[in-house]
Amino acid sequence: MDYQTFPQKLKALRKQNHLSQSQFGEQVGVSNRAVSKWENGESMPSTEKLLRIATLFSVPLNALLSEDVSPQVHTAVEGMPSLKELYRIGSGPSSSHTMAPQRAAEYFRIKYPDADRFEAELFGSLAKMGKVYHLDSLIRETFAPKKAVISLRVGEDSLPHPCTMRFCAYSGKNLLGKIEAYSTGGGSFRIKGEELSQNESVYPEHSYTEIASYCEQKRIRLWQYAEEKEGSQLWDYLSEVWKAMVESIESGLSEEGVLEGGLGVQRKAKFLYSQSHIDESAETRENRLVCAYAFAVSEQNASFGKVVTAPTCGAAGVLPAVLRYAKEKRGFSDREILQSLATAGIVGNLIKTNASVIGAECGCQAEIGSACAMAAAALGELYGMSLNQIEYAAEIAIEHHLGLTCDPIKGLVQIPCIERNAVAAMRAINAVNLANFLSDTRKISFDLVVKTMYETGRDLSRVYKETSEGGLAKLYL
Ligand code: SF4
């Protein structure tokens, strides 16, 4: 949906932020009658009030005023896509910066088979990180053998989305068509004006509360809910996902040396895996192995290897590490692992649908926090925990990542990303242990913490959202 005029944009932003006209008026310092007039187009705010509104909603002023630019507005959620949209098998290191633009370019190339030339413009975080991720060559290769001109538009801040891309197709001098698309995390993309066009809505429910109540009524578990909505072919897909996760761990454990990119980061998975001490405690061993598996996947990701988005490439190590260790320790069958992947997928899908799993939009809390919540839910499923306990485990996992910034040094998905996957995997195990005992005392719902994460992400300065302009990226010399 496009919001072209100022009154439309104002109303949409106010509703998106769950403010009544009088609550909004209070924050801006006017009466609800004045707000009503602005929204009806009967009057316009003063410049001072406009600046206040832009600050309140964290949108650039010209995105409020210009009819060519839409502020980022979350439209009403109508359902959730398939888990196939969430779990994608592909090459790292960044699902939102490499996979999604490539997929969008591929979509556009197929849409205009008669084009002899394409143009792609990348904005925001895509432009900023484009060189690091070789995005210009990746897109050029996607359009090959057709000619393609790729432009990285660094410095254009008034964007509808932090990962915006525009594509044009030409035949000779004739423009055949154009699209504007946004990378929405985990390799997915959305085309302006085509809601859910890439991801047909498969799940009518879109909150944990609704889903849990549905499952309780039917006396089914979350994985059965996923099977009911997606059909039995879901298991074939998840089987491929699990296979790719195991392969990424194995490949990562077999590699040594220094990762590319100039930071001199040593691969550590194999070292961690092979260490052992005659007096090693069970806890130390668990910590070492879970971390080794998380390092293995994350190091594969950092070296452009094959991983599964769970929910993104940058956070791809958390879920496989926890599942591999649980399988080894407790002997869970592959079937049980697939069921736990389905449960984790529902949790990831809820976050992706209602908030964000993209570092460039909401910081690392959206990537690693979401991965931790997915891993906690998966483990809860394997342990046969109740819907309430699984909810609590996922809630704890994400709550204690709130505010986590994204500040990868040199834009490489290495520091702090690799180690962070290992820490989050351990945290997921802790969250499950805590939820096992304390779920009856829970005060915060999963849905609430997801909403909080999104609000927090919007309040984070852009320098902490995959721009490599703040935090470690700024201070590391
Ligand atoms: S800091 Fe977190 S969100 Fe940012 S690139 Fe690394 S893993 Fe992804």
C-alpha cells in the first residue's frame, strides 16, 4: 500500500504506533482536533511541529512531505508465509545484502525476458555495504548475459526502507518496466505495491497467542500446526534444510586458516572441537562443543560458504549448533529434529512478520536475538515442553538481546558476528532451562517482546544498523 499524501502518511504512522489522535496530539503539543484537521487535509502542521513529528516517528522529514517517498509503514499483517521463505539454503555472508538482491534481480530478469539491458540502483545499507559483499558483481552476474549497469547510491538517506533497490528493464531506448523492492531479511524481498506477492500467506494466524490458542483447542503441538498449514511436503523441505545445516557444521569443523577480508580473523571451530581435557566437566564440554558448532557455521558463512538462513546468514550458526548438540547428547531422531525445526520456524516467522529479522532495520537483536528465540523454541520442542514453556523460552531468549547493536567491523560478518552466534547458542540452552522451571511466573508474552524489539530497533541510531559507522566498527583500529 502506498501512502502518497501527508495526511495519509500521518494517519498510517500514528496507527502503526498505536496512538489515538489525542495521545499523538499530546506528544506533539496540539489538540486532537488539530490532529484530525491534519489527517483530513484541512490544515498543515507548522515547520516546528513537522520536525517534531518526524523525530517522533523516526522518519526523514522529506519522507513525510514528498509524494515520491513513502516513510516505512508496517501495513496490517494478514498472515504469515511458508517456512520455506524463512529457511533458505544459499551462500553467505549476508542474506539481506547478497541473497535478497540477487533473488530480486533474478525475479526481475525473468519478468522482462525481452529486455536487452538492465539498470539496478542500490540504496541505504545495500549501497554502503555493496563493495564489501561484491554486490555489484553478484547482480551483474545474475543479469548475464544481458548487459547491466549497477549503481551504489551511497548517501541518499530519505528512503522508504534501509535496504532499498530499484530495477529498470530496457529494450533499446524503451523502458519496459521498473520496480522498487526492499530486502526484508533472511533473503526475502518485497516489491513496492505487491504485498505478499513473493510469499503467499500460508498461516492465517500471526501472533503466538492466536497460534497457541488454536493448538490448545485442537490438542496439537506447534510442529503439527505447521504440518497442517503447509502439508506433508514440508518435511521434505525441512529435511533438505537439516542436511544443509549439518553439512555447514561439518565443513566448518574441517577448515583452518584465516578468513578473507583483511581482519586476520583465525578460524576457531576446528580448534575448539578438538580440544579436550581429561578432567573436562560436562558443562565445559557442552559449552565447548556447542560453541564449536556455532563457530563452524558462522565461519563458513563469513567465507561465502553454503548456510541456511535461520533466520539470516549472519545468525545462521545458532540453531544448527543447538540442534546438533541436542541430537548427540540425547539421541533425538532426524524426524524429531525436523519437528523442532518446524517449531523454531513458527517462532522465526512470527518475528519476521510482526517485527524484523534484519540487522539493517532493527540491529543485531533482530538477527541474533531472533535466532536465539528460534533455537530455544526448537530445544523446547525436543524436550516436549508445553506451549507455555516454549513461549517463555523464546521470550527470554529475545528479551535479553533487546537493544543489541549491529556494528560489524569493516562490514565483514566476522567481528562480532561469529562469536556472537556461539554466545547466543549457549543463551538459548539457558533460556530453555529457566523456562522449564519458571513458566508459570511469566509476566511478558512473546508477542509483546517481539513488538518491543521492533520499537527498540526503530529507536536505534542508524549507525548501529549494519552501516559499520558506529560501535566496534568505528572504534576498532
Ligand atoms: S552484528 Fe549481528 S546483525 Fe550485524 S552483521 Fe553481525 S550478526 Fe548480523
